[in-house]
Amino acid sequence: MWSTGIDLHHSVHSMLKLPLIKITTMKTFFRCDAAVLFLLLTSLIYQSGCQRAIAEKPLKCADVMQFQQLSASVNAVVLDMRSQREFEQAHLRGSVNLDFQGIQFDAQVDTLDRSKSYFLYCSTGILSKKAANELRSQGIYDITILEGGIKQWPTELAVISH
């Protein structure tokens, strides 16, 4: 029973490349191991918590008027998350097609500038939310979604149909 504790003690210290300190009593041994494990766990939880806090920040949603105003900024990129076929049928002026369900999606995401603000839309808003979560997992956090999708967008507000 004690050898397992000692092996654990040695492996923790060798993993961390820490010098092994001679321990005089078993009571001290357990206090040292508990302190090392506490520090390790605290560090891991803090690091993953920071990443999670960013990713769990609520998605920003905008109605048609807000979306139009916000996406007009210099730093904005409007992304149509629908298929190429749907994009060719009708899309918002100035938008770029990034087919969320296409095989090139990940490669296209790799080319996106992380410093830009992204405005996503699809047909109904559902696909945009899924795409936003995927973009966030890949390091893009400044995202706004068009509530209700392009179906909410009045044709007279620059929907381009072919």
C-alpha cells in the first residue's frame, strides 16, 4: 500500500522535473503530495476555465436593422453559411459564402482573420448558431448572428437574387 504512494510521489516529481525532497515522515509525505496535486489541478482548472469562459460567452444576435448597421463597419465581414447553390440564388450584398456543411469549411476557416468581426446568416438562423459555435472552437470570437436568418431580411434591403 505504501509503495504505491511512494511510486506516485516519484512519478509526480519526475513528470514535473522537480528535485525529490527527502521526507522524514509519512504525514509530511502526504502533505507534500496533496500540495503538488492541488497546485496542478488548480492550474489546469484555471487554464481550461479561461478558454471555456470565452467559448461560453453568449452569442450575439441581431435583428435585421441591427445586423445591417453593425455589419457596415470597416472591420466587419458578412458570412453566408448556406450552400453555394443557395448563395447563388440569393444573398446579402457584400457577403462571402462559407458553406458550413461543405467539405472545404475547415480550410476556409483557417484563412479567416481572427481580428475581424464576423456577421453570420443562413436561411433561418439555426445553421448560423451551429457555425458560430464551430468558429468559436477554432479561435474566432467576435461573432453576431442574424436572428431568423435571411428569410427575415426584406428584399428591398439589398438581397441580391440571380
